[in-house]
Amino acid sequence: MESLFIYGLKSAGLLTCFYAVYYFLLRKETFFSSNRWFLLSGLFVSAFFPLLTWTKTIYVERPQWSMEEWMAMAKSPESLSSTPEATLDWATLIMGGYVIIALVIIGRILVQLISILVFLKKHPVTSEASIRLVNVQQEVTPFSFFNYVVINNQLYSEEERKSIVLHEKIHCNQYHSIDILLSHLYCGLFWFHPLAWRYKKAIAQNLEFLADQKAMEQLQSPTVYQKTLVKVATGKQAHSLTNPFNQSLIKKRILMLQQKQSQRRNLWKYGIMLPALVGFMLIFQVKTVAQERKVTYTTQSHFEEMYQVRWDKNTSEAEIKEDIERIKSKGVTLKYSKLKRNAAGKISQIRVQYRTDDAEGETTVKSETGIKPILFIKSDKYIGFAAPKSESIIASKVDKEDIQGKEIRIEERIIRNEDGTEIIINDTDNASQPKNGERIVIRKIDASDKPLVFINGKMMDVDFDLNSLDPNTIASMSVFKNSPEALEMGKNGVIKIITKKVVTSDNIKDEEEINAAVNRAKEEIKKVLSEDKSTQADWEKARQDLAKVQEEMLKMKAELEKAKVEYEKTKSKLKKN
């Protein structure tokens, strides 16, 4: 509603500017043909220019919201939730009134069109040059409608008839009926603007001046033409959608016929609207769009390039070979072996090795249900595998030239993986002795350390960034940090968010649906935990069985030693004998 109101104001302002220029500067000029196009331009410009916009993009950095700030916003979720009060919708009433009046005016125009067509169909039509002449018997003011000219020949002399037909023929040949229809339709759509009706009248007057001027250029007796204007002034009024010969402007038309032709240097007046239109577009039609600039913060400026290879249980061998060829162009040789798949076709075991000119390493991952993702990283300064579980692994540092008998401090760097985990590259306090230069430790952050986020009842991925949400779109937010439910589902709690887009009269997410989604996630977690416990029990049983086997082997070894001693004794006795 607001945008439509602004559009109406802009259109009304532009039409006012065109009418003011015409009324004060062009109305008394004899540039009737130029005035015609100027007035038509006013209709189109005022209707379409407010719809044109130029977009200007500015880049802004999105503020990064910390978890404490999110929780502070959630202290009073009731203050963020608001139920719209039932009030009278004035916007709908105003819009309904506008549409009804516009339809009435446009409907009246359609009725007039139909009545004209019915009138023309009832009377005989003869062709004369480029027009179709309709001779009627009743008393009616001569008029034209597109290429039809209506006249009662019995009311006028032959000379008067020629003057009238010539005038209306000019209307037909220059398609003045289109101007009349457009001005009426414009008034139907912009009926609320008073100047729209005066503008329509100005268009009709100028068309009569134009037809008079062209007719006078072809007639030998201007006096007869002027007398004819006076004679038909008392005739019956024609339809408003036609070009009547009378138009109730007899005095003005006769004055214009005697008006001295305007000098061409006065054409500069048409250019006054150009700076006004340019100013209108620059002031009102430039739309500024703020686009968020993605900012990446790093602790060292030399981390310019990083290449990753990620394989999971669903990765095909073709994809693995494709990744090997891709990373090979970066100076890294990757090899895989001991690849096994379970009954479901998932990768259950794989061994991966990498080698460069300065470093090498390997990792082996096993899981009967399917391996966890393997992430290999190569950056400008570091290389290695991300841990498939929350444990530390060792990766070699690529650059050895800076490690000539001196300790180098490696500032912390955090890398976010595709699976939602984070890798921290930091100091090597607990690293083992270097093999190819100084080593670094890559530790993986356990995903359970992050709070679970539910938006409109849907649980987000573990790598969901709360800063990607616009706080202005949040209707309510609740944070559960120390409750048993939160401690079981996530170490840092649970965040429930409802956005304003779903808080409508037609679609309101009930709190029970959100709790149901949380309970479903809770059951899934319990299921996974129970599976892990059963797996641990299997491992414990296997360990006990292995201990029993080792005990049996020790007994067998003791018996073998005893048998060996008996054998030596028997052997010595045989030698003595």
C-alpha cells in the first residue's frame, strides 16, 4: 500500500510539471504538432518513470554476533514476540475505494465506445478518399472517430461541408482518436489527481487547434471556415471519445486561427523538462542496496591459498581418483589402499598416504557402518589430515627453510570444514620429535561442543552460523543452557528461534511442534549413544577373548619348556649308556 501511495505521488508530481510547462510557456504558441507530442509524453512519463529505478550497490560488513549477545537478546523472548492487534485495515479500505472508482470510470469509457460502434453500425457508410463517411439524418454535431466521419449533409452548404470534412479528415489521418482514448484511460487510473482532468482537456483543445491550422493551409476562404465554426457551435454535443467539430472552443479556435505564427527560437521551452526529469531520476529513482561483504579474519596474512580433499563413506572410487589428479597439480601425491566397503556399499576402511618434496604422512580410518569424513588440507605453510575423530594427529610443516636451529611460534588459525567441524592450527607444545622439520598439531573440535539450533522447528546443521540470521527477522528466541534437556542434547545448550516470516495469521508454528522436533532429535541421539555402547561392549568382549587366548598361549609355552627339559635329560642319559 505504501509503495502504491508513493507511486501515485510521483506520477502526480510529474504530470503537474508537464502541465505547468504547457500552461505557462507553450499554451499560446502555435507549435500545435510539437505540443501534441509534448502532452502525450507527459502521460507516458508520469505513468512509467516512477517504475524505473537505478540500483546503487554499497558493501557493508555484517556485524558478527557473539553467543553472549545472542543469549542477551533471548533473555526476554516475550518482548520479541508480538501478536498484532485486531484493528481496522484502513489501507484495504482506501485501496478498495480507489479500485471501485477506477473501474466505474473505465466502465463508463467502455459503454461510450460500445454506443459509438452501435451508432456507426446503424447508418450507411460511404468511402471518400482515406475516410469512411457516415451521413446521418438527425441533427448532430459533426465528429470523427478513427477513420469514420459523421455529418448531416442536409444542414450545410457544399462549401461548409467541404470545410467540415477536411477538418475531420485531418483528425482521422493523424490518428487523434488515440490521443483522446489515452487521455480518458489516464483519467480513469489517476482520477484522484485534479490536474489529470485539465490535462485531458488540454490535449483535446490542442488537437482542435492542430486540425484548424492544417485545414486553413488547404482552404482558399478562411472566412467561410470561421463562419462554419460559429454555425455548428449551437449543434448537439457529440460523444466525449470523438473529435467533434464544435468542442465548445469557438472563440479560442478563431483567435488561434488569427494568431501570428510563433518564432522557432521559442522551441527552447520544450527543453525545460529535461533537467527536471534528470533531477527526478537522480533524487527519487536511485535505489541503494546494501550488500553484505563476506569478511574472513586470519591471524597471519600469508594464508592466501588452501586446497582441500574430502572423502566420506559415500565417495566413489572415480571421485577419489579425480581428487588425486586435482591435488597432484598442487605438488601433492595422494595414494589410497586397503579400501573396503560394507554390504551397503559404504566405505568401511581406507588407508590414505600423502607425499610432497618436504613432507609425508598417512592415516587409516575404519568403521563397519561407514567411515567418518577424511579431510586433507594443503595451504601455503601447512599440510596434513584433519582428525576423523576428536583426537590429535601429527602433520608435517611444509616450509623447512625458516627452521634452522631456532624456535618458531605458530599463531592460532581456525579452519572450518565442510562437515561443520573446526580445525585449530596452534603451537606444538605436546608434539613429538620432528621428522622433516618442525611439526604442528591439528586438533579437531568436537561438534557436540556447539549448541543445537532450531529455526521454526527445524534443526539446523552443526555448522550453521547464527550470524547469518538478520536479528530484525526474529520473532522470538529461547535459549536452554543448563536444563537436563540441553545438557543431554548439546554441551552448550539448545537455541530455539522463530522468525517473523512464519508468524502470520495463516501459518503460526506452535510451540508443541518445536518441542516435538527437539524430542525427535533427542531420541536419535539416544539411539546413537546406545549403538556406541553396544559397540564398546563388543570391543570389551573381544578384549577378554584375546586375554584368554594369551593365557592359553602362556600355558602352552610353559609346557613346551618343561618338555624341552625332559628331552635334554633323556638325551643325556642315552649318551651315557
